[in-house]
Amino acid sequence: MELRELAERILFSPELSVKLDCPSKITDSHPGVSIEAPNAPHRNVQLQFTENKGKSAFPALHHLEKDSTRARILHYFTNHELLATELMALVLLKFPEAPKAFRRGVLKTLKDEQEHTRIYIKRLSDIGVEFGQYHVNGYFWKMIAPMRTPMDYVSRLSLTFEQANLDFSKFFAGQFGKIGDMDSKKLLERIYRDEIGHVGYGLKWFRKWKNPELSDWEAYQAQLEFPLSPRRAKAEPFNQEGRKRVGLDSEFIHKLYVYSKSKGRTPGIYTFNPFAEQYMATGPGFTPNKRQIGFKKDLEILPAFLCRADDVVLLNEEPRLEYLVSIKKAGFDLPQFETLKQGRLEKTSELLKRKVGSFKPWAWSSDVWSLFTPLIGKLTTSPPVKAKVWEENILPLFGKDWSASQLQQFLDHHGWQDWHCSPDTVGKVATSTDQVLQRIEVLRHAHFHRHVVKSVFGSAGGNMLRLWEPEISDRQLAWINNVIEREGKVIIEPWLDRLCDFSLQLEVEPGGIRIVDWTHLKVDARGQYKGTLWLPTFSRGLSARLARFAHEGSPDRMTRMFQDLIKFIKPAVEKSGFVGPLGIDAAIYSDPNGQIRLKPIIEINPRFTMGRLAVELSRHNAPGCPGYLRLLSTPDLKRSTFHSFNEWAQNLNDKYPVRLDSHRRIETGSLVLNDPASAEGCLAIWTVSQNISDFETLV
């Protein structure tokens, strides 16, 4: 039989028995002319594709020991083998002028796929299921049939879908073996062995046809067309050994391992812009200093831990491959990274051709408007408010004067409770140095002898003046005057003897405000941020005295009070039009009489915070394991015994390596979040341990 005739029978016969039959002697003397791909291969009624956007849901792995679950999984794989057979028939008919050696290789692989389909059908029959009993999908056909060249074929089928089967077949062979289904296990083991040869065959021709100036990875990425991407070429768990046996090089394997891209969901676009408050205080003319530039450069990867695998993070520098591999091995699914050029999207960026779900900057401020402007037309949701409206309605929410007014109004509305902060502790606005001095006298009469003056748009304990001396110096007066001249006002409040700093993490959504979680803040003696502690329960780690205070009178006293607070601020937040992450910093403190009180609002931050980052990181912890997020700075490095952040990170990795449980969640260890090889001024570390006292010693 001529090879063309065989291919036509497989592609156009509706009978399964004909599709799976192959004579022993095949010649290729008359390959004929090229054909156009039909909308679908001809099949009987039972095996025709269902309308489900080209795909059908993969069966859940729960209760794998049940025949019905295993049957659905095997049925799914059977359809894929039949699809591969039909696609190989198509490539023989579509590219009759392809090299004879290539066509012979396709025929050999086609015979394997026919045999795979037959043995799958036999296994289904043993379980009592007929092939065609469940719906089948045509996703492979939809993605591969439009191929224009044989290179498309080997890139899409061999190096993408068959490569992914290196993961699927090995994984399911193991799973079937665990439940004692040895027949299915042996079937999948055979599929796995054959798949190594099929991918290797595709790789051989791929390398023969690709641009020799490109690496395998570069050529592979360039060959695939959206919506197909390398993400379709892998599954979890990732089978590195199988890919080595195929002959893929280490660069290809590692880059595929860390590669991420949406499979269909419109992505959120994330970026790290930590100086929103500085832009608000100074205006568009704000220019970060050298230390600030280094801080942003070191930590611009942090949004990768906030988003999902099919989201996009905009970066100014492409992450180092070895660093990404370390994050992936720690159990994190990486997002897609898009490298900017001079702080802007390149005109050739693929994002400009895709739909976008939302914009997710660290904070909305003037420095990110222009970054997102080219993508506004790609949004599937409502675009963000215009800059002028934002400045009028949302910008005030960033001000500490707004936070102070919300606290004052809340306490007035609910009445003063003996466990709430006193009226004297609420920040007051001053528009001149005389008003500052007058306020200090009032606070001294209330027995508060230490004070703090804050910039309206300060953050993380910065842009504040601590007045702890009996007399105010000329330098301090000059600082106050400068801030008032720049911002028109300052906030003055007493310096509290804080016993516990914490933060409530919220998400403002169109339908309301949702509580995400609690975090504990670690600050130094000067009130500057040191780290964030996440605990499975709020009171874990508190002293007995503070735990009694938190739950006095009712186990959920604090929760109910903050629920009331959220309801109170909700109208103002909704009126502004703000949506997104929002954090409320609060503190338990000891008043001048030694009584424990709660200040429910220290400040409100309508943006991502390190507290929110800690919450998202905690989702990767094993159940019941606390986590501690700490930012190590250059002064910390100088006080240490290490010469560089890279050396410090290596020491952590050696002494406290990340250990994962069976579900790939962190049980213990320290994970460096940003690349220590390039860190110059800051190192972010996430430490997990059952023992809270370990956190300080581990770093």
C-alpha cells in the first residue's frame, strides 16, 4: 500500500478499525499533492469532538482506585493517541515534498500511536468501558492542524504535546502502581519509553531545520504561535531525567522548567513601584536617590509571589535562570516575566497583542500611569480611573491625615471603650510649627513626653521626625518647616509604648471589602520596619497578658471590632473608586498609666504591603507552620560576618535549606526571595519554622 493511501484511510475513514489498521508493507513512491487540513478528522458519531471550546475537563485524581475515575483518565489518553495518529496522517498528506527520511520516521511513529490506541482501548474494555463512552475533545487538532511547515509539526506535536507526555505518562504510571493497578502501570510505562523516542525524533529534525544562530530554546519559542506556548510542553511533576534521555540540553530543560504563561485566562499585569508616597509628596518631579534605585532594582521580583502562574510581572532586568530554578524548586509556580526597555514596554511586546485582565501595580501613583497606557485598549475589565479623578478621589486615601480622621470618626461613632486608644493618641494635623509646638504641650499635659511628627505621605517608618528630647532643636524645626512647605501640613501624635504591632490585610472589591488575613509587624525601637510575622492564629506567639487582652470578654472581640471598623470606612473607600489591596496597621500599647489599649488605626495603606506579601507567601507553608518575612539591608550586612549578600544567602541555604512536605509546601527553612547574586542593598528572606523563636537566629 502507498503511504498516501494509508494516510487518507486514517484521516478520512469514520471507522476506528480502519484508522488503526496498517499493512506490513508500505511504499512511498507516489506522495501526491498537498491537501488542506479538514476542520476535523472523519470519525464515527461516538468519537466526534464535542463543543467545549476544543477541550474537555481532565478527570480529577480523587478516588483513583475507582474504576470510573481510572476509566475517564485512560479514555482521555486514548483520544490523544488517536489524535496523534490522525495528525501524523495529516502531516503526510499536507507535506508530500518533505524529505523521505522524515516521512519514514512519521510512519514509524504513526504505527506506535496506532498500537498505543489499541492497547488503551483493550485496557478500557477490561475495566468495562467502551472507547467513545465519554466525550472527546479536539484541542490537539485545533492547535496542530493549521501547521504550515514540517517544522511546525515537530515543534507543536513532538516538542510540545508529546514532550508533556513525558511528565504525564511517568506520573500516572507511578500513581496506578501505588493503587495496585499494575496493568495500567505497565501500559503507561510502555507509552513513556516510546514517547522518549518520539520526542527525540522530533528534536532531531527540529535541530536540522532551525536557524543555526539560535539556541534550541530560542528557536522553539520563536516557532510557537500564540496561544500555543512552551507551557503546554510540561506538567507537574516535571520529569527532568526523561528530557535528558531525549537529548534536550540543560538550558532548554531549565528554561522550560521555570517557564510560565497563561493557558487562556487573561492575565493580571503586576509591577513593583515602591515609591508611590514619595511621588505623592513631591510630585512628578520626584527622582529616587541611589539607595532607592538600588532598593527597587533588588526587589522588583517580589510581585512574582503575589500573583498566579498565568499572570505577568514587568521587570527591568531578566531574572537569572539559576535563581528562577531555585524558586521553582521551593514549590512556587512562577508567572510570566516581561522585560521592559528603559522602563517601558517594547513595541514588539507580545502583551500588546493579547487581552489583559487587570493592572496590579504595587501602588497606584503617577510613575505607573504611562507604563500601563499602551495596554489600556487590551483590558477586558473597566480601565482604571483617569489620572485627574484618581488624584482628586483616591490619592487622599494614602495620606496619614485621612487615616487619622477615619480613626477619630470611628471612635466618635462607636463611643469610647476603655480598651480603645484615648483621644490624645489620634494624630492631629498641623499646618505650622506653632501648631506643632502647641500640640506638643497638650500631649505633655496628658503625660505623653515623646512625640512623632509625620509626613502625610511617609511609609514604612520613614519620613517621620521623632521628638524624644525635652527641647526641639533648630534642625528639627527646619525639618518640620520643610515638610509643611512641601505638603502643606504634618501629622503629630504621641510616641506610644507599643507592645504589639499588627496589620489587617484586606482586598477592596466591587462588591465590598474582604478580610484576607492578619500579620504581625516587627519594628525597631525607632518604629522602622524590620519584618513581618505570619502566624496561623492571631494570638499565637503573644504573651499571656496580651492574649488575654485580645480575647477579654469574648474570644472574637478583636475580630468583631475590626469588622465594625471595615463597615465604617467602606462608604468612604467605595466613594473614592479605589479597588485593590488595602492594609490597616494597628497596635496594642501601654498608656502612661500602664493600662493596655488598642489603637485600631496607626495608618491605612491602599496598596500592596510587605504584610500582604507575607500572607501570600504563607499559602506555600505546610499546615500550622508560621513564617517570617525580613528585609536585610546594607547596614545588616556590615554588622554580619559575611562579605556579600550572595555569601549570606549561600550560608542560609547550607544551614537552613528549604524542606517541602509531600504536597510541596514548605515545612522548614529560609528562602531568599530576590536574586542574591545581584542584590546590592537589600535581601528579602522568607523563613518557615514551627518554633517562632528560631526566626531571629535563622537570619
